[in-house]
Amino acid sequence: MTDPKRRWLEETYGPAVKKHPERREHFTTLSGEEVAPLYTPEDLSEMDPQRDLGRPGAFPYTRGAQATMYRGRLWTMRQFAGFGSAAHTNERFRYLLKHGVNGLSTAFDMPTLMGRDADDPLSAGEVGREGVAVSCLEDMEELFAQIPLGDITTSMTINAPASIIWAYYLVVAERRGIPLDRLGGTLQNDCLKEYIAQREWIVPVRPAMRLVVDTFRFGSTAVPKWNTIAVSGYHIREAGASALQELAFTLIDGLEYVKWGVEAGLDPNEFVPRISFFFDVHSDFFEEIAKFRAARRIWAREMRERYKPTNERALVLRTHAQTAGVSLTAQQPYNNVVRVALQALAAVLGGTQSLHTNSLDETYALPTEEAVTLALRTQQIIAAETGVADTVDPLGGSYYLEALTNRMEEGFHRHLREIEGMGGMVEAIERGYPQREIVESAFRFQQQVERKERLIVGVNAYEDGRGGGIPTLAPDPAVEARQVERLRALRASRDAGRWRASLDALRAAAVSGGELMPAFLECARSSATVGEQVAVLKEVFGTYRDPGYY
């Protein structure tokens, strides 16, 4: 900063702070980056617009993954849904499609996420509570009954047992005569963020990476329109990471997956274009927009430098986004509508390809139809009434936004150097590095809230003692009993010989290092349950024990 500018800022903004003591003395983003009172061309003096910005749809993709962005096609409005039985969730899916959703997103219950069947003793009390219960192929068939799988895209938020759940979906399509190369969708399938943040795992880190690479191999040939992974920063952010940590750890996870795929003999020109990303959208409006723009630029540069792909699509970071669940409050819950609208607007201005907007009641329960409709209408109003989708990257060139984008990229490289110095993300996780960083970040944020350095309306500012008073969705207490009885009937009626042979083949493939997806598909066809297949994987690979790096 030049001396004249410094003097002008001190003369202009210093007295303003003194006159208004209710304004905090130091202004920072949620990541802790200092925010200056004014940004000018001097803050971008080292930036080359041709090198660092370019045009939308062209390297380094800072301004957008596609040249026309939303003028050519709006983002996919993909509302997350899943509760109770497969039949309950199927009804919600069809309701959402009727009201304008153009992509489905599936939430599974905790037993399914942990690779347990509904009748496992550890599943008691959790079946269908936080998502839909899926223990077998028959559940998946009911979940997607009357839904045109060849015409819509489906996202599945499942990680540790992702291969098993995906196999069920593929076999449902197979039984309907839908070619696998016609199917489109996304499998979250991100094991690394489980060990970093979400903590839903079944086997140790390295065999879990093998499962992921196996889906890359199978998907790139058999299901070429499917994104075989959505590298997720969402759960990292929800665990307490800052925006910068979310950006850095997510992209470094992505680089780790590519490294493992290439080391397994896969061609990055074939499997990398089917890697997608999934980011949180929090409340610091400009920081969130900058995060999306920096992510595209970093990914394009890292892919080009490391692998020099001939397929340009391997350089393009495509992302889904979801508004920040952790920002929703039980106090004054209607404030959540405003939070979600602003976060959704930031995602759109950041250039997301797909978006989920949270419902105002999610701090209390799974969303009601009325709440989820309002969340969807929020996206539709942004698309139809605000004009923000009429031009590409409308905030591009903003001194503040470009400075934030540059600082995000610089911060990423600080984290990258540290993690690569450990040998990569797998080694960093085994040392507990990202876990500790997130815990410390969450602690700092909570301290700021308690000291009122960060204001949350209705929580530590403008409080009125009001909460609740909104309709909520009550879980069906009979779901668990019905699911347990359904599994009992399945086990009694299936072809025992074929079932046993499919699990033996899965075990043999796991032991030998062979391809696993064909074995998972045969297990699906033979009605092997999620828990039965996970038991085979644990038998071969062992179980993961949290090392307690906190």
C-alpha cells in the first residue's frame, strides 16, 4: 500500500470507527483474514487479468466452468431428501419433482451410512431417523419406484459403503432395462473427509482408498455419465473448519484421489473429468464467492502442472453446493429463511453447477413439505426474479472479490506445502493434522461468538427468547419394526446358494486385489444386504479405530 493511500485511509476511516464504537475495531472474514476498509487497483497490482481471470469456460476457469454459465443452462436445483422407509422417501422425491426439482439427492439414515443393516443391534433407535433406511436391493427398488432413472440425475450422499449402495442403484436400472451408460448422477464416495470430519467409516484409510479407486475404474467405462466421487468440503466446514481450511483440505483430498488413481494405472483423461466437488456455502458473502472462484483456478492449475491432460475437461472443477446447515439456529427459526437465501445467492454468484437450499426447520427435525417447498422456491426466485443469472460472473473484477480470491489461492498453497511435506493427505490424516486444525478452528469461532466478536442474530444479538413455534415432521415409530421384518422375510426367501457364492466372490476379490464392483453387483443381484457385504470387507481389511488426534 502506498503512503498516500495509507494516510487517506487513516484520515477517512479512523474517525468513523471512533464515532461508532458499536462497530468492532477489527474486521475479518470468517477465515480470520483481515478486511481492509477499501480496496483499490493497488490491491491487485500483481494480478495479471489474462493469466488469473481469463474468460468463462477457459483456463484457468476463475470466471466459470462453462462459457455461457446460467445464460445457457441454470444450475441443477437438487433438494436433499430422505427419511423413514424407502416408500416415505419415494413420496417426497415425487413431490419434489412435481414442484420443479430437476435432480434428486438422497439422504441415508445413520445405520446405512455406517454399513449396518436395520436389524443390527447397533441400529436400534436410528432406523429411518436422519435419512432413508436402505439395507438391501429391495429397499432401493422401492426408493426409486415410478422415477425415470434414465431421465433424471441422482446424487447419493453415501461414503463408506458407497460401492454397495451404488451397485444396488445400478442393478435397479439393469432390471428396468435402462443401459448403464445412460445413467447420470453423483456418488459422494469421499472416504478421506470421513476420517477428517464426518467420522462414518468401516475400514482403515488405505483399503477405503482402494474401494474409491475401484469405482473410478468401473465408472469410467461402464457408467461414463456418472460422477464417481463428490469430493466434499461440506462436512469439513460443518465440523468447524474455516472457508480457507475447507477449500484447502477439499482440493488436497481431490489431488490425493487423482494420485491414487494414476498410481493404480488409470488414465486421468478418463477418470478425472468425472470427479466432482461439494462445497458448503456459509454466511460471509464475499468470502464464499471467492472460495468457489479460487477453487476452479487452483484445480485447473494443479491438474495442468501435475498431469498435463489432453482432455480439457480434466481441468474443470464442477461443484455442487449446499447452504450451511451449521449456520441455522433454533432461536428465531424464520431467520433461517434469510440466511439460506443469502447463502444460495453467494453460491450462484460463485458459479455452482448444482445447489441444495436448507429448510428453516432443520434444527428441529427433517423438513416438512411446506419448509422444503419454501427452500426450493428460494432458488427459483433467485433464478427467475433477481437477474443475477443473466450475465456470467457479474462480480468479476471487483477489487475486493479478486483480492479475496487471490488470498484464498495463497492460503491453499500454504496448506498444500505443509501436507505434501508429510507425504500427502493420507499420511496427514494418519498423523491427525487436518483433524486438529478443524478442532482448533471450531474452538476459535465459538470463543468469538461467546465474546460477541461474531454476532449471530437471535443467538448473541437481538435476542428475544423466542424459538420453536413452527410445524415439524414427526418420525414414524413403526418404520424400524417394518424394516426388521422386511429383512427377516428377505433372508428366508432368497436363493441361499447364490447369496453365499456372491459373498465368497466378494471375499476372494478383496483378498486378491481384484476388481470389486463386479462382485458388489452380483451381491446386489443375490439380495446380499449392506451389513453382510460390509462384514466381508471388515473381515479382509480390518476395522478402523479412531486414533483420537484431538
